[in-house]
Amino acid sequence: MNIKISILNCFFLTSFVFFSCSKTDLQWDLDRSNPSDQNNTISNNSSNSNNNNNPNQPNTDLPTINTLNISSVTSSSFNSGGNITSSGGSSIIQRGICWSNNNSVPTINNSYSTNGTGSGLFTVQISGLIANTTYFVRAYASNSYGTAYGNTLQFTTIQGNSIPSVQTYSISNIGTNTGYGGGNVLNDGGLAVSSKGICWSTNTNPTNSNVNFMTIDGTGTGSFNSYLTNLTHSTTYYVRAYATNSLGTAYGNQVSFTTDFQNSPCNITSSTTHTNGWYFLQNPSNTVYHVGDTYPVTITSPSNYSFSPTNYSYLYLNEQLVITMGYNQFNSQNIAGLLTYSFNFSIPSGLAPSNCYTIRVLRNGDSWVSQPFTILP
């Protein structure tokens, strides 16, 4: 009798252990036995699981991206891009493509481009490749949780003539109206390079169509140096190297720089007058301001008179009115027994860089003129 009871107990115990193992436990065992990265991603987060089913856990997904088809293949260049269909758990902070001729699964540790931010489609042209060579390409997208990659594509550059490929050097020795640059013709495309140099503009993607804003620095492949002239102080310029053969002109990567600021003689004839003895303008200690900086405008009343809200403030460049700043920004307070009126003027964009700006406050024929100060981009 005791033997029968023991046998039954063993049977029920074995059945309980077997049926208490859920599908989740079995799936965990399967996943553990195959830990490879099936999504082919690189992550900065130890957990890439989707937590949308748990409102108490943040979404830590990587982006979802597809690689666009390869097109316009030459002996030294190609076009591609990507389509980010989901940003994952946070905004896209970097995107582009990566490529390699020796790594069949390229990453951003190989050659790569950066092509803006955000989801959706983007396209890119890549140059400087080796003719008759097989390359592997993948699009990528990064958010705060890591980097995801699209499908890998493969192509081979053609063996034949094309426009050259050229690299642009950074600009150095920048002055108020000059700078030094240059480039390197990496490949002549199979045809002799008849002209090379750099071109620049205040607009992006400059070309060599304006002789006043370009150089001609010889022929053939290899490095060259260039001298930029006809520049304006305190101005941002965009620069590209170029190289021309019989098939056309190729442009290198774009670089940018800003020329130095140059003081100019000021033509300020107005001065502070307060014959009625009412108010005077206090000058801030800072003398140089940039776009977005705050210029504090402060007016005090030695006689404790009230300040009329109809008094306007103005920004002048030399003796020319630039901006009427209004009156409703003024806030009044009592500082050390004196009525004080102040507001913070935010330097707007679009102003010409100059060291001859002044703030004016006018009332009943009296004027309060600040000391000249500088505004830069």
C-alpha cells in the first residue's frame, strides 16, 4: 500500500513541474540559446525591448530604417540614402549611410556620411571611390538609445571615364576679408584635369561661375592651395573645391567659415540731454553683443518722477533708426530710493555687424543716448 502511494505521489509531482512551465519560460530558453542580434543593430542601451505594453516603463526602441537603392554609379561615386519609418523611442539625432569595400556589413566605424536629423526620406551622393571596386552600403539612424542599420546593398563602381573627385580643405588664417584654403584632386576620372581651385559664396553649394569668387590653381591631380579675397568682415562663407575635365566639373565637400570683425569709424553726433532734469540712461558694462544676447536698458529718475508709459526706446546704427523697441516692456521698481525703469532688449538676427550701435530713449525733447556698442552675428 505504501509503495502505491509513493508511485502516485511521484507521478503527480512530475506532472505539476512539467505543466507549470509556461510558453514564456520555453521561449526564454530558446532566446538564450540563440543570442545573436537578429535586428542587426548597435545599441547604447542594454535593453532594446519594446515597453509599450507597460505604461510604467519608458520606450527604449531603436529607429527603423531601410536603405535606398543604389543609383548613378560611376567609377568614383554613387547615390543612395535611407527611409526612416520609425524614430523608435526618441528623436533621430543623426542619420546617413556607411560604406566599405572590405566589410560586407559596414557600420559608422567605416566610412559614413551625416545627413541631417529626423525621420523620413533622405538622399546622399558619395564620391571619392575607387574604380572597378565592389562596395557594401547600409543606411543608419541614431537616437538617444543607439544606432540602427538598414539592409545591406552591394554594387561595383564602373571602370571608365567620369568627372573628377575632389576634396575641400578647411579654411585657415582667416582675416577680416581674406582667408587661405585649398583642396585635393583625388581622382581625375580617367581624363586630364584641365582646371582646379576653390569657389565661395554667402550661399550654400557655391560654384565656379563667378570669377570674383573663385580661384584657378593649376591642373592635374593632387593637392593645391588657394587664397580667398573680396570677402566682407563678420560674414559667413561657404567653400567648395572644384576640378574640371572634359566630361565636366566636380565639386568637393562643403566647408564654412566666418571672417573676423572689423571696427569702423562711427558717425554718432547725438548725445544725452536732460534739461528738464528727469531721467538718465545707465550704460551696461558689456560692449559686445551677439544675436540672441540681452542688452539691459535701465533708466532712473533722480527726482522720483513717474515714468510715462508713452516713452519709446530705439536702436540706432550711427544716426539711422534701426528698430523701435516700444514702451510696454518697461518694468518699474524702487532701487535705493530711486524710481528705476528697465527692460531687457534681445538682440535680433539680421542686423549688420557694427561697433556703432546705440540705444535711445526720448521724452519731451530730452534724449538719453547710450555709449556705442558692438553687435555681431
